[in-house]
Amino acid sequence: MKTHLPKINLDERKWHVIDASGAVLGRLAVQVADILRGKNKPVFTSHLDAGDFVVVINAEKVVVTGKKETAKEYMTYSGWKGGEKFTTVAQMRARHPEMLITRAVRGMVPKNRLGRVLLTKLKVYKGDQHPHSAQQPQTLTPAK
């Protein structure tokens, strides 16, 4: 059996802008991860990077459902004994709202070299301004 390798032209990668205001975090992350991997294209191959660039704006206005705003915690570990730090969604939204979307998408891409390359194509911004207007991004509506 032979592995099919489609022709992937790197010059034809598109840029997409998604406004996260009012969008549910998990549904938005699934949509972004699919575009980053290229699952919306007919040339999708699981071991190749065929995806597009994604710019997410208004990251601070993303919505979480239920009690996740106060109950869901993100953990970081310094490597030292007793070095765990826990941060709630509300605290992270106040400090670094971009990290909410970045961490959600990171959990949905492969955990290998390919996943790390895919995450370089994700750009998340706090407000409604972004510096990628020269790439002429297309506007996408987030899944509600």
C-alpha cells in the first residue's frame, strides 16, 4: 500500500479572521483547529500541514458555559516541589484573555511536531484590531 501525497501549494494558504465575541470557547476552538489542520480542504492528509492561518479577535469576549468561569482551573507547574499554580477562567480572562483560546486550540491539535507547527499559524488578539490586514483575511462567522 502506498501513501498518497497531495500537492500542497504553500503560496495558496489563506488567512481567516474570526470574531470571538459571543462565541462559545469549545465550539470556537474546534472550528479554529479544523482550519489550522486543513480538515476543511479536499487535500487533507493527517501527516501534512495543509491548513490556513487563523486570526482571532476580541478574545476577551469569548463565552464559557455553565459554572466554568469560576470552577474551571488551569494548572501550571514550575518544576519545584509544591510549585503548582492554579488559575480560574475569570483570572485568566483578566490577565491574558488570548491564552483562553490558545490553550483550548492547543488541546485539539496533535501533540507532536506537526501540532507545534500548526499553532504558529494561530494569531489571537485581545481587541478588535490586528496587524494582518496586508494579508487580506477573509471573515468567518464562529459556530454558536
